[in-house]
Amino acid sequence: METAKKILLIGDDSMISSSLSYALFEKGYKVIACMLLRDAVGLLNSNTFDLIISDIGLPDGNSLDFCSIYRQTPFIAMSASDCSEMAIANGAKSFIEKPFTSNKIKAVKQSTFKMGKYIGCCAPFGYLKDPNDHHKLIADEKTAPIVKHIFGLWFRHAVSAGNA
């Protein structure tokens, strides 16, 4: 059995990362996403990836500089500005201009969502993605008490204000 190709996706826009992660997963790729270059460095030091896809402008640096350090892994750059020539000149194999939309991606996400499945790339605070089904969330036992406390505070406030 052939193992799925692993892609490291680096981007600070969670909507784009989620959509792209989902589309790649549906095509059979294993996607690991992060939002910062420093997180990507840790992932690259502990994993082998077949491809890196990264937004150029990130909160903690420019991914083109990052790309020049990790030249052994093919790199695709993304940006809202047309800097394709600069990206290619700095070692990117290809360039994707944002925003990009796909009616097929939207349709698949809507269908999955309507079936009650989770479609985000990262689990919200208080939850983890089920290791057996990435479309299912499970409670994070470490953070569950915090979430319950926050909800309790909100509920008490709503009751006292007559909104519950």
C-alpha cells in the first residue's frame, strides 16, 4: 500500500488553510498545517515532507527566506500580491495568487458540513481532532474544565440578565 504524500501547509489565514487542507486531503494527501514559520521549523526538524505550500508574508517572517534554507523540499508560494517572479527567483517551484476559490471545494465542504462533520483544519480550544476520524471532534480532557468554567460564567450572566 502506498503511503500518502505529506504536505506542510504554512498560512496565517485559517479559512484559506482549511479549504486548501481539505481539498488536498480529499485528493489523498496528508496535510499538516501551521500558522507560523517557527512552528514550521519544528515540524520540518521532526518530519519529512514531500512539499511545502506557504503564504509568503507571515507574522513571523517571509517564507521566501525560509524556502532558501529548506531547498531540499519542493516549495509552492502563495500571496495576495502578484510576486510570482520574485517567488520563482527565490526557489519556489510554483506560485498561487490568492484569493482562490473553487466551486467544487465549496460544494464538498458544504456537503461534509451538512452531514454533521467537522471541516476545520484545527480543532477549537477545548477539543481535539479524533485520531481515527479527522471530521470528528473529541473533548480535550486537559482544557475541558476551562471551557466548562467559561460556559458557566456566560450562562450565569445570561440568567441574571434575563436572556436565558
